[in-house]
Amino acid sequence: MSPSAVPAAHGSTWNTIAPDEAGFDEARLAEAVAFAQAHDSPWPKSLFYPDGRYVGNVEWNESGPWSEIVGPVRGRGGPAGLVLKGGRIVAEWGDTARTDMTFSIAKSYLSVLAGLAVQDGLIADLDEPVGKSVPGPFFESARNAPITWRHLLQQSSEWQGEIFGKSDQVDHNRQIGPGADNSRKGQKRELNAPGSFYEYNDVRVNLLGYCLLQRFRRPLPDVLRARIMEPIGASSDWEWQGYETSFVEIDGQRMQSVPGGGHWGGGLFIGARDHARFGLLMAQGGAWGGRSLLSADWIAQMVAPSPTLSNYGFLWWLNRGPSAKAGVPASAYWALGAGTNVILVDPENDLVAVLRWIDGASFDPFLGKLYGAMA
């Protein structure tokens, strides 16, 4: 991708490209967009059901001692998104500037922050036990002492404990995706050796965020803003909110640790256009306007299949294995948040797509229509 394809800073005009010039059939691309617009997420706009239950608690069949909402929640907008080809907008719909909650897409932002920590030498070795560089009680037990940074990034740590009032047990037996059965979610199970078992566990991801905060010794939103979002020309509207229980003191300063999603409120509040810039940075191998912001080597590691789940890298989903999307290159990958919110990165086709609030069952059909529109 040429440097000229990098969009100017937020507030300036983002270059567009006609569908036929970008290699799309105009009518079929319009059909894909109309499909996304017509298939809104089933979640209530307030993110609370009429009986007062938070969507996350309903989505994940969660109740009991760890289900309290401890971070801010804001109502959502409607379906929105955009498609970039060569860094230029080929399609856009809905309110792409609205700073909505984005749920587990925040995990993929944490992965990028981990890459910056590696570049800065704050993480010397991904296979080193985290407890060697992160003080405190979280890795002192025999159970947790062997856990490495790689384990946390691949969601295979099997860490046991409580952080910010949430126990790892809350996500035991959790399933995600189509056909997920969460009837046993939260029921305590026997833990496996670190690195041997994959489990999607928000408490352990929140632990990773805390550990990165301990290494950077400054709030992660500040690091992200200075190192990534400002250089790529993102807006100033996005926020990354933590919990009322997640304040810590570092070097005499009170800071808030931020979570990897909106499971209990909080998380990343951001617009689709800012997501698109972030995805474009990934598609360009971490470079922006001739300047390397994130190591291309880190991105390669980030999207390598995990030994415990072939379609998962470092907090990014990969187009691999039985769940691979038909017609989408194996090299494509995406950030995914409940609701459904997606940043699709396809370096092979120089393509980035952002989806906000599409019905989860409509994600695969949308991709079929999008890729079917490419000549």
C-alpha cells in the first residue's frame, strides 16, 4: 500500500474510491451494505432489558456473586460500518463517528499494547513467567507462578484468583459463538496446566491489562493515545473506561486499570472510523505514512495460530480451522466484540471492514456478500 493511501487526520476529508475502481461490483457491494443495515443486533438500544438485566448477563447466562456491573454503560446506536480498499473508503453506512461500547474488540487493542511493551523492552521474553516482572500477589501461588505472557495473550493461562472483585471462576465453562451453551458457565471446574487449555475468560484478560499497566507504569489509554491513536490521526472522542473497583496506585499516582471488554461495563468507547484506522495500521504491517508504529514481527506473532485454539492468535480471531469463513483468505483476521462488532483485516486483498451492531447470525452472510462483490 502506498503512503498516499493513508488518510489524513480526523476532521479532514478521508479519500474515497468508486466501487468499480476498487475492484467491486457496485450493485453487489450496495447489496452487502443494505444487508448490514437491515440486520441490526437484537440487543436493546439501552443495553438493558425492560426487566433491568444487563445484556452481558443475559448473553452469558451470568448471575451470582460476580455479576455486578462496575463500569459505565451507554446505550448503543444502530448498524454502522465502512469498507476500505487500499486505505480509501469504498462504502460507508450509519453513524461511523458515534463512540459506542465495543466489548471484546478491546482485547485486540490490548494485544497491540503488549507489542509496544515488547518493543520497549518492558517484556523481555513472552515465555518468561509474568511474576518475574509484575510484583504483587497475583502470581505468587504455585498454581500461578509458571504463567507466562504468551499464556495470557493466548487465553490459555488457567490463572486462578480474583482481581477487581471478579473471580476467574465466573467464566469457567464459558462458550462463545454460534450455538454456545453457557448452561454450566460459572460452575467451578478442575484447572489444567498453564498453556495447555484454552478458555475465553474476561477476568484473566483484565489481569493482562493490569500487568501491562504495571510494566508501562502509566494508564494504558494514555499509552495507546500517544503511541497509536494520535499518530494514525484518530479522533479525540474515544475513551477506555475501567471499573469503580479497578483503581491502583503506581509510583504514588492513582491510576485506573482498564478491562478487555464491557462484560461488567466499561471498556473501549469508540467510533467505527477510528476502528478502521486501527485496522488499517494492522493491514499495513504496523506502518503509517512511512513510520513504523508497531513491529511487523509482532503482528506476525499476533496472528499465528495458538497451540490450544487454531483460529486464535494473541487476542485476535484467525480465519483458520473448521470455523474458517468461506471465500475469505486464510491470512485474514479480525477483532470481535459482542453485539456484534468487528474489525476485519485482510492484508492479501488490501481490505479493512468495520461492522457495528450487526446481528451475529448475519456476520457470515455479510462476508459472503462482501467478498462476492469483489471482481
